[in-house]
Amino acid sequence: MNVIILMQLHELIKLGKTGTPKQLAEKLEISPRSLHYYIVFMKNKMNVAILYDKREETYYYNEACKLCFVND
């Protein structure tokens, strides 16, 4: 997993500005399949509750989410 992509993904989800999965993949400059892997990784390994709102066409956090990316 690319940490920079994870950080960008987190910020876009927090802002509610992801767009459709295809649009989000384009924003992150990755394939839709890679986007799926990032979402699954965040859900399963980082225990983040991410949902998709079809009407609003955006991913969102189902509960408060604070991720910390530290550069030591």
C-alpha cells in the first residue's frame, strides 16, 4: 500500500468529495481495481467504517475517523 494514496483517500473521504469509484480512482491516479483494494485494506486492516452513498456519489465514514500518518 502506498501511504500517500492512503492519505489522499482519507482526506477526500473526510471532505465527502470522492465522487464515483471511477472518478475517485482517476483523482488518485490509480485503477478502479486498485481503489477497491485500498478500500478493502482500510476496512479490514485499519478497522475503518467506510460506506458509499449512491445518491450522493461519494464514500463517507460511518463513524468518526481519525487516522494519523506519522513520518519518523
